[in-house]
Amino acid sequence: MSITVSGQSITYQEIVRQQKGWKKALAKLESESKKNLDLFNKYKDRTWVFTGCGTSYYLAQTASTIFEMLTGIHTKTIPASEILIFPKLVFNPASKYLIVPISRSGESTEVVLAAQKARDELKIPTLAVSCNPDSKLVKGSEHSITFPFEKEKSVVMTGSFTTMLLSVVHLASLSSSDPEIREKLLSLADASETLMRKYEPIVRKIVEDPNLNHFVFLGQGPFLGLANEAALKIQEMSISLSQSYHALEYRHGPKSTAAANTLITLLLSEEGKKYESHLAEDLKALGAKTFILQGESYSTLSEEIHDVVNVPSRYGDVFNAFLYMPLLQLLGYYKAIAKNINPDNPKNLSAVVTFETIGNGKYE
Ligand code: F1P
């Protein structure tokens, strides 16, 4: 089936509309600031355990890092399946926790069961973050953050990832005394739309190269979760081989497989730009194609030898995830189009993964 690019694809439409969804979500979150600040203050002395499945687990990784950067509250991130199977390795009886299960559908079996176990067996309060206010997860949680969200018809998560991330960052921002934080949050949608318009053609051109069939994504701190999600996106949408690592970890072995068929995408952090810029030069020496996303003042990496996205430096490590992620989603989308694969209907995947959909419920 030949897929044409543009509005015909559900996934494409959901990628390019996401910033409009951020504005609607922020309007509701702003109206609930008092309620959410009270919630924050009630649990600010606890360890916040973020959890989810698949894309929502990588979202939990990104959200918990940014949340801790903004609030100083200790956080932990773990796949929902680990809470289900090894709860004693996650929760220490001597500590007090709040569990933050994140789920687009609010129906994924592991995350629903993990939240139930935490609440009913371990007596840990739950704050659910979901796009579906009528879901099992939200209805079974003491607290929840939901927002007006135009339901995603695509199997893969795109705008749901960034909008749920935005709701966690908004919650964290309520505790900040920095007046700039709120202004930056509210300006993100326009900044991201401008970057999408500017860089979409470059992203598409990069992945249209048929020789590129191995994709590596690298990031530190809040960008590790993004690297993991970008790797999953290109795998789900274009059925391509992908890997993701802490940026500097790539040097300790995994780089052995880098070659001319490899596209290495490096998500530069403000905190680590010195080390990460040197890494970018090392990666080029491996013969791989390098795609760098950075704040415009982070490095002097030559645009002659690297493909570079420059985002406004004012946003920094707390907000750049919102400027990087839509472009990484487009990377996976355009690779699917280049391979003439329909990203709206990824192989072997369903929009919601429940045990009932694996082996006729034999997991019960
Ligand atoms: C998350 C998830 C995604 C996966 C696919 C199916 O579900 O498993 O990770 O990529 O989109 O859904 P949810 O718990 O966030 O609804």
C-alpha cells in the first residue's frame, strides 16, 4: 500500500496537532492550580514513584527526572510490571511513597494491577495521570490528573506522551518560586510549532536515505527517557532496528556496531554539553551519520558534518524535551513512509495491551 505523506495519515495528524492539545491541557491545569498545589504539598515529603508500560514507562522516566529537577523531591521510576512481580524491590517499608501511574488508556493490565497492589496491599496513595478520565486506572486512584484530550486513534502514542508529560511538569512548576518557569511553560507550544515547521523537511530528508537502517538514540538525565521513546517510535512505526543508551554509555561497547548505515541521534543536555559535544565528534569518526538536537548556544558542532537542530537556549534541560520530542516522532514517521510502511497500523501492535489480548487471557 503506498502511503502518501500529509493529512491522510492519522499518526501524522496526531503528531502535528499536539501543540494545540498542550494549550487546551494547560488551560484546564491552570484552572486547577490550587487543587493540584494542595495535592503536591500533601505528598511533598514522600518519594514519588513514577510508573507505566512501554511508551508510558519512558514518559515516566522523563517526567520523574524533570519533576525532581524542578522540585527537589526524590523520585524513582520503574516499569509497572516490576511493581506487580517484585514489589519488595521497589518499596522499602521504612519509607513513605506516592505512586504516579501514567497511562494513555488507563487500561493497560500491568499498570492497573500495579496501582491496585500499591493502594490495596501496600497502602500507598496513588496519583494517576491519564488521557482517559473514565478508565479503570483513574477510577481506582485516590487522585488523578486528566485534561481535555482529543483521543488518539493511532496505535502509537505521540501527543499523549507530550501532553501527559506537560501535566506532570505543570504540577512541579506550581511549587517553583521562579516566575520564568510558568511563562516558559505557556510559551512552549508556539516555540515547538515554529521548530516543527523549520525542521520537518530536514528530518524527513535525513531518514529518507535508504542506506540508513540502524538507529541509535542517546541522551543523559531527562533525555534518556526521550532517547528510549524515540527508539521505540522508529521501531514501532517503521519496523527498524533501534537502540538507546545514556549518551556516554554508548562509548563503552555498543559503539562497536556503528557504521555508515547507522544514524546516531544525540539529544544534547545543557548540563552535559561539554562531554556530549566531544562524543558527537567521536561518533562521526565511527563513520556514522550524526543528528544533533541542542540548545542553539550549547556547542560549536559543525553543521557541515552533523545534521543539527538548534532550539532556543532559554528553555534548557527542564523544557527541551517538549522541543525535541515532536521532531523525534516525525523521524519515526518519515522512516515508515520512506519504507512504504503504514505507521497507522504497526505490525504486531495494538493501541492498548491487556493480558486478555495476550494468549487469550492465560495470564489471569
Ligand atoms: C502504552 C502502550 C504503548 C505502546 C502502544 C500500546 O499504553 O503499551 O507503550 O507503544 O501504543 O500502548 P498506555 O498504558 O499508555 O495506554
